[in-house]
Amino acid sequence: MNSYELSRNWFDWCFENPEKIKPNHTALYFFAVEHCNRLGWKAKFGMPTTMAMEAIGIKSYNTYINTLNDLVEWGFIVMVQRSKNQYSANIVALSNFDKALDKALDKALIKHGTKQRESTCSINKQETSEQENNKQVPSLEDVILYFDQNGYTKESATMMFEYYEESRKPRGRVWKDGRGNTVKNWKQKARSIWFRDEHRQDKKEYDFKNFENVEYP
């Protein structure tokens, strides 16, 4: 028998019998466990009434004795010899109580742990989703590579990148088009707006300065 086992058995039982438990029960039981521990785990020991009441903050003797009687009735404390009055000590012993056979608290903790893990997974999925959303904003290298793979110039790719990148300032997380709408798919936007004949690599000469002040959708 040790403090951990007694504590575990107590809370297993409490969880299965919530309608019976009051804070005074827990306070008095753990005072008894602590007192027994300090006495070297004696098989039976005196528990002075006044000292116990002061330790757990119970002012009424009737409340104290009713609480103690409940613990005796529930099998957590064995009454060896009752005190003659409230100024003397009861002789008691701790019972290695283990009636919570189905371990409802263990089951509840496992269930709670499962829900917590599911909640954590949900949060992680949200974070992953946010990270994926952040990928809606490509790097300049991504844009140049995509333009090059489709036969369009580095200059036009840079122009597109700088145009939409300007919409993120100062702290924006997404690109905005000329109408203020979020650019959800930058590759689609490139194909539909920026892949123009004048931007193709096979066009020999073209004055890109003419497009510097153009507003694109």
C-alpha cells in the first residue's frame, strides 16, 4: 500500500459515485493518508479530531463526524476505536480499498485522451491547410519556372510576380487581383491573364515598358 495506490483507488471510486462525494470527503481522506504516512504507515493510528478539523477547514464537529462516518461506511477507513468525545482521537486504520473494479475513471481518461488527440489532429489539419493556403503565393523562382516551362519570358513572369506581390503589402498573406479578390490559383491566373502572345519567348522583340502601368484582373 502506498499513497499513489490509495489516491488512485479513491478517485476511481469517486468517479463512479459522483452523487455521494463532497470536497470534505476528499480532504479528510487525504489528511488521514498523509497522517498515516508521517507516522511511518502504522497499521492503526490515532487521528485527533481537533487537529483533523483544523487541517481541512471544517468548523462543525457534526460535519466532521458525518464525513468520517461516510468514509468508514464506504470502506476507505476502518474504525478501530471511536473517540469518547470531540476532544479525543479516533483510532483508525486505512483500508486498501479497491472496489472500483471496472475502473470507470481509467476509461474516461482514455476516452478523453482519444478526444484530445482527435482535437489535436484537427488543429494540425487546420494548420496544414493554412500552410497549403500560404503556398498560393509562389516565389519569384516558381513563377519564372512555370512561365519558362510554358514558353513565356522571364520578364513577363517577373512582371506578374511584382504586380500581385504589391497587393500583399504590408502584411498580406495572399495575392489580390485588380478587383480586390484573392488569387486562389496563381497558375490559373497566369494562364488566363498573363500567357499572351506578346509575352512568349519566341517573340523576337517587344517593348515590355508599355505594360508597366497596366492593371490586370
